[in-house]
Amino acid sequence: MRIRRNDSPSGFLYFTAEVLVFSLRRLTIRKNPDFS
């Protein structure tokens, strides 16, 4: 995954959204273990 921070703010926003979705998914899996 390549991230150019000083390229454009949209790239940073996309990266932030990726991290948010990832952490949210981890939290959901942690709450219900059978949610594979």
C-alpha cells in the first residue's frame, strides 16, 4: 500500500477511512466471535 501524504488531502482521507474501517471491523469481530 503506497501512501503519498503531501500529494493530496484525498489520499490522507482515504487512508484514514481505511484505518477506521479496519479498527471497526476488529471491534465487531471482538464483540461477536462468530462473526467471521
